[in-house]
Amino acid sequence: MNIILLGPPGAGKGTQAKRLEQKYGLKQISTGDMLRAEVAAGTALGKEAKAIMEKGQFVPDPVMVSMIENRIAESDCAHGFILDGFPRTESQAVALDGMLSKTHQTIGAVILLEVDEGQILERLEQRTGEDGTRRADDNPDVVRSRLEVYRQQTAPILPYYEKAGRLKRIDGMRSVDDVGASIDALIG
Ligand code: B4P
């Protein structure tokens, strides 16, 4: 089973993807984590991505599409994967359907975690990494830009999945366990 998790920044995509990985053995593919690894390694892509992410904007579609195309072809994704942070634009959504049809793979569930903006600002203001550090893009000004970019570029892909009857909405305002239980019920 392959799953797409959609939702605004801080909706809990990463949190739920990790849970699904542990519970069902599906591979979490977090584009945000992959980009942050490039930044940490100081690669050419990392240098480009750092400046973009710190402004709360999106890394160009062709870069993200080829990153995902290569990643899902790896053997650890063969038993199923969770896309956490991809697609984020209509062009990414269309490219994803194209690449999956070439490899005869399908998406079993497209799940939207719905969380309001007040709650997002609160969560991201409190988020710290495992080492206690804060992400540069979690400061309130950048979060506001990320929300605007979400409204303009990611929200328009919801009808793409809704039209095909593929989109499942989940109330993401509840506890991590309650949100997880709703996801389990959907995919179980
Ligand atoms: P991401 O890393 O994907 O960032 P995110 O949207 O902040 O995270 P998420 O929804 O996973 O929230 P989390 O579970 O951590 O992207 C960062 C940047 O990378 C983007 O802005 C962009 O620049 C770039 N990028 C990534 N993908 C791209 C793409 N496809 N195309 C172009 N650019 C791309 O949860 C947030 C917080 O809430 C945590 O502290 C968590 O503990 C807490 N939380 C979670 N669930 C909760 C709950 N139910 N109740 C209370 N708190 C909860």
C-alpha cells in the first residue's frame, strides 16, 4: 500500500508518517527531511534549497519530481511508501501519476490532515528537533509565508484528488493517537 499525506505545514504529516512506518513497515519518504539532509551535507542542491526553504518557498518542481522518481525506485520502497511532503503543487501531482503509471504502482489512500492556522502557528512555535534545536523555517514570519504558499500552490491540488474520489479528509486538530486511529480506520 502506498499513501500520500497532504496538509498545511505543521499539520502532522511527518508525525503520522513515522507512526505508519513503525506500525505497517511502509517507508516514510519525507521531501523536507531529504532536502534538510542535502543542506546539512552542503551539496549544490542543499545550497540552493537552503535559501528557498528559509524564505518558506518551494524548491523547483523538476528538482522535486526527479528526487521522488529516484527515491521510490529504491528497493526499500518496494513494500509500500508514505509520501510526506510530496506532491505540493499540481505539476508535482500530475508528474507523480505519470511516474506511477509507468511502473504500474498505485496510491491506495490520499489523506488530508486538516488543521487550522492558529493551531499551526502554535505547534510550529513549539517544535524543537531531537537535539533541541529549532528549524530556521519555523519562525512565525516564515511560517506565515509557508501558509500563504500552501494556500496558493498546494490547496489547489486538493480538487485534483477530490474529483477522482481519492481524497480522504481527517480532522488533524485532535491528539496524535486519535488522528492515527482515524488513519488506521481508513487504510485498515
Ligand atoms: P516539511 O519538512 O515537509 O515540513 P512541515 O510541513 O513543517 O511538516 P509536517 O506537516 O510534517 O509537521 P510535523 O508532523 O513535523 O517541509 C519543509 C520545507 O521543505 C517546505 O516549506 C519547502 O520549502 C520544502 N519542500 C518540502 N517538500 C517540498 C516539495 N514537494 N516541493 C517543494 N518544496 C518542498 O508536526 C509539526 C509539529 O506539530 C511537531 O512539533 C509535532 O510534534 C506537532 N504535532 C503533530 N501532530 C500533532 C497533534 N495531533 N497534536 C499536537 N501537536 C502535533
